[in-house]
Amino acid sequence: MRVLEQTAAGPIVLIPVQTRDGTNAGPAARPAIRDALCVYYPTGGSGSLYASTHCWTTAQLMAGGALAGNANHEYGLVPDGVRSVHVVLGTWERSVAVVGNFFDVTLPAGGGTSGAPTGVPISPTITFSRAAA
């Protein structure tokens, strides 16, 4: 286990998991992952026992696909050598530094996966850079 970042709701942690179970349940269906890299992102207030969990394969990480959204945050794991991430959501944009192969950016109010305003994309565009933010 590795603490990636500290938030008001608790630590964001990376936990390698031998096998992440899959599910066949409707639109949320997902395959099982052997040797998964799982990020547990706390949600709710301080001391909350709830976490948003996203898991990826090493191949997904290396291909730049270890990305997730959590309310008004976009975060993820990036391959070695990536020093910053540029995030664009509609006309809003921001570059953030990558620390320990992890980034976390707070999206503007109303952005992200939780109810973007009309005309704004639900998912941001994310670009990796080997230059510092």
C-alpha cells in the first residue's frame, strides 16, 4: 500500500491487488483483473468509510488508460516519465504536476461526472507531458 495524496476526507491510496473480481451485472459489467493496481479515493467527510475504487491492469497504465473521475475530481496513474497532466473541460483548462506517477485535479464547479452544465463535455480531455507543469 502507498499513500498517493492526503485529502480532507482521508488518504488516497494505491493498493496492488492479486485479483480484482469481475462482475457481469448490466452496464457496470467489468472483467476480473489479475495483478490489479487499485486506487481507493475517499469520499464524504472526514472519517468516512466510503471510497471510490478504480482498478487497472499494468497494460492499461502503460497505455495511459488508468484514469478515473470522482465527483469534481479527475485523477489517475501515469507511466514513468510523465511529469505533468493537462486537463481540458469545455473552455476550462489546467495543468497539474504528477507526483509519484499520480495526478489529481479539481474540476470547476458543475464539471466532471456529476452534472456538467449544458454544452460542457462530461469527460475532460487529458494530455500527458514530460515537461513540468
